[in-house]
Amino acid sequence: MSNRKEYMKEYNKQYNEKNRDKILEQKKEYYENNRDKIKEYNKSEKRIKLRKILDWKRYGIKCQDWDELYDYYMLSTNCEYCWKQVEGKNKHLDHDHRTGQVRGILCNGCNLKDVYAVKPCQKKDINIVYD
């Protein structure tokens, strides 16, 4: 099975290199024909949720129930350290970079201070099961 997977990966890589211009032209044509549909999808709640979860996975956060974690993140309105109101780009899902374990929702200031290195989280009202 592993050999088949490696073979397909190499085959696809070679195909994409060989047909780069053709693929780009197809993507461009698709975008031009579906511009409104794509823009609408990119603004949808489904796309925003997917993007957020993919970002968390890329940052090394580990969780078994991503929907529960996302709901927890969206429903949190205050920093769990200083209790200031958080929203938008001021809201961060803090995690341990070694283990990937979520520590809580922080405001930008507390996230930059790495407050959990000094004092553990005061509040946990969600049971997240980690990998």
C-alpha cells in the first residue's frame, strides 16, 4: 500500500510539472466562470470554520472533536486570564507548543505575554478530548 501511495504521489508531481500551464489555465477559466459562487463560499460560515480549523491543525493544536473546539472558541467572549472582552483578531486560541494541548482563549496582550507559563488558566468550562 505504501508503495502505491508513493508511486501516485510521484506520478501526480510529474503530471503537475508537465501540465502546469494547462492546469493554471483550467483554474483561471473555472474562477472566471464561477467568480460569484467562489466569493460567496469564501464568506460562508462553513468556509470560515474550515479555515480556522485548518489553521489550528497547522499550528500543531491537537483535538479529537474539532466542532466542539470551534464552538467553544466562537462562544468565548472574554480572555480567560485578564477577563477583557475579546473578538475578531484580538481573540486567540492558546496552546502548549510542545503537546498541542489547548490552554484557553486569550486576548492579544495576554497571548503575547505567555501568561500560562506564569499562572495556569483560571477557567475551563469545556471538556476537550485530546489525541
